Amino acid sequence: MIWELLRPILTAKRSAAKAIVATACKITGIVYHMPEDKREYVNHGADYYEHKYQEQALKLLKRQAVKLPAHPNLSIVVHPAEARPKRSRGAAD
């Protein structure tokens, strides 16, 4: 699952083989540090990551829209993101 999420990001800059190694290193580092930080694995589920991806894509589109040249018949309104409480990392629930 992690590979499917990270593949587009990693393969854009490197080959697929290097991306696989980079993903393995990333997972290994996370697993190695979990006991040190006394964290438990939390599976957020696919919906969480899909929502996060949609927010990121929308943010990118808004930035690109602002850079477009002005057109007399087109007005672009970029609304600020809705305020949400931020999740703190490593907080005990």
C-alpha cells in the first residue's frame, strides 16, 4: 500500500528500482524508530490518505490557477482552507 502512494513521487525523480529501494529504506526507518518513540502502529485507512491526496491536489491546482494570466471573462476566487484542528504526532489518545 505504501508503495502505491509513494511511487508517483519517487519515480518522478528517479528510476523505479531506486524508488523501490528508497521506499524500503523509508519503511525500515519508521519501523526501527517506533520502539524508541514508544509509538504503536496506527492504520489510518485508505480514506484518510485519499482525502489527504485530494487536499494536496486541490492546493496545487489553486497555486497553479493564481499563476495563470488574467482573462477579462474569467475570475478566479481562491478561498482559504477551512480551519481544522491539526493532528499532533505521537500524542496519546
